[in-house]
Amino acid sequence: MSKTALLFAGQGAQVVGMGKDLAEKFPSGKVWFDRANSVLGYDLTSICFNGPEAEVTKTENAQPGIFLVSWVAFQLLKEHVPTLTFEATAGLSLGEFTALAAADAMSYEDGLKLVRQRGRFMQEACEATRGGMAAIIGLDEKPTREVCAQAGVVLANLNCPGQLVISGETEKIAQACELAKAKGARRALPLAVAGAYHSPLMAGAQPKLQAELARVNLTQPRVTVVSNVTARPHNGADSIRSRLVEQVTSSVRWEESMRFLLEQGFTRFIELGPGTALSGFLKRVDKNAIMLNVADVASLQATVTSLGTGNA
């Protein structure tokens, strides 16, 4: 039997209209959107469905918005494939919260409120610092780390072979991009983000997030949930709290997390939430991995068909 892992989208996947067709077609999907508005006390659903783009991309909206759409995709997949079983979850950055909720380590409501607050705290940290990020394409980890050390920035995301992201002060990111090109990077592209995520410049968000996490009931996940910080499974409530606080300033070890799951015998991966970035990363790690996704009605139907016919 193939082992299945669920993967949950991270920030950057947001897009105006995300989740809209799922809510329009499936009343059970709409219920979760309505519940989110009630839990948060504002109309997140309208922002997801109608934008404008500037509102969707605000960190404090993008994080709960992606969590919400990913959760709805998860619930609808379970509804359409009642026999679905999965043995692990993982999520990119904010997606780790969705992965923990899907593994029953925290409630949907607590997860949603936490990522809304996390988004606000990170936005505040962005506004208090002058930071940015850049994608480094086609350069290995070792020379990229050398560039980071030389420029005074950090490696924020290790997504897949040939796709790394650096983070730090804006001027230093520009310098790092030039150094990376000189070392042979195919491309070094500044990203359109509000600040230097997964770097020490986000430290201001940590004590606030720690205080929020202290109020939330967390339990041992019922399946393996891979931590971004360690690229290994979470273990117990106290460990989860610590890792989620660390994650704000730590590197996202995504490639290593996927290699861990592959080594554990996972062969089928289902990406849940807007976009297909995680599917693209995984194909760069292991082109033989079976990748499905649920982002909208069409991809839900395709995934249900694949699972039902045994083609995946």
C-alpha cells in the first residue's frame, strides 16, 4: 500500500478569487468560509473571493486566507473520498499550522486565529525593519550560504534543488543577488514581499506569537507532522509551541522535510490550498513521486477521480 502525505500551501500562494468556486459549488465548503468570518470578526471570505489584490497580499489577510482555503480543500477532499487515509502532513511556513490542524493537534478555530495574529505580528515586524527576500535560482546550497555570509543575510527557504530563498536587510539583499550571480546563479530575483521573513529581522514577532500559543490547547498529532525547523516530526504540545515560535526566524527546511517523508516510504502527496508550488518543488526532489492537488473545483474533481480509480 502506498503511504500518503498531505502538503499545505504557504504564503505567496494567495490569489484573488481563491476558494470562491469551492464555496459556490459545495454548501459544505461555504459553511467553513462563513465560520471563518464569525471566528475572526471580519469578512475574510470577501477578501479571498473579491480582493482587491492589495488586501489579499497583506500578511495579516494572506495567512488566514491561505489557511482557510487549504482547510476547505482538505474538508471537501475527505467528504468526496470518505476512504481517504493519510499518514503524515507538512506545510510550508504558515502551512505548518494547517498541517497541525489537519492532524488534530489544534482546532480549526485556534489555527485560524493563530495565523491571523501571526500575520499581524509579522507585518508589524516588517514595518519596524527594512527587509526583503530574493529567490536564488540555479545555485547550490553551499555557495549560497557563502554568499549569505559575505553579504550578511540568511538562507530563509531551502525549497528544492536549485531553488533557494535568502532574507535580510534590503540593501544587503541587493548585494547578495549580485554576489550570487557572480558565483554562477542562473537568476537572483528580489521578491515582492513586505519584509525579511524567516530571518532575525522577524524576531519582534516571536514573543507575541509565543504568548498567543500559550493560550491554545495543543495535543500530540495523530499522524506524523514534519516541522519546518527540524525537518523531523513534531513531538508533543510543548515542542510544537517552541518550534512554531522558532520557525518565525528560522530557515524553512522544505527539501529536507520532503526527503524525510520519501525515506519513510511515502509515495503519494496531495497539495491542499491555492497554487501548485509545493508540487513543483517535490518534482524537483523526486520526479517519481505521485503528486495530486486540490485548489479549486477542477483540481478537486481530478484528484477524486485519480484516488477513486487507483491511478494515484
